Amino acid sequence: MTAPAIPAVLAPLVCYLDQLEGRASLDELSARLRESPVTLDDVRDYVHFDPHHYARNLVTEGPGYSLLVLCWRSGQRSPI
């Protein structure tokens, strides 16, 4: 099974992250995330739940980052 394609709406964010040579500025990253018009429909292929604990579903990763969709069922928690 092949991984789903990265949603086009996330392409600018992934491009930005891929070109970084160090850590992203939190202010810059926060601004880019606020400006990203991601909807549930955009990431639906990455929405998978686990009956026993929350799920971390990888969209893509690069040097120094992982882009994930986190999914919790009602009552599930994630550790600190």
C-alpha cells in the first residue's frame, strides 16, 4: 500500500520546513500554521483511530521535523 500524497494545501509549509537549515522560528512557524487553510477534508486520508490509545499518523517528515495528524477517540489521552 502506498502512502497518500501530501495534501496540496500543506505543500508551502512542507517546502518551508524542507529548506530550513536549523530550527524553525516559533513565531514564523506559528504564523505559517495560522495562515494554512487546512480542513478535515484535506487530511482525511491520515485520519485513523486506534481503539486503545491515541494515534499519531505520519503525513511526511524531513530533517528536523515530522508532520503528523493526531487522532483521539472520546476519553483517550496522550502522555505528556
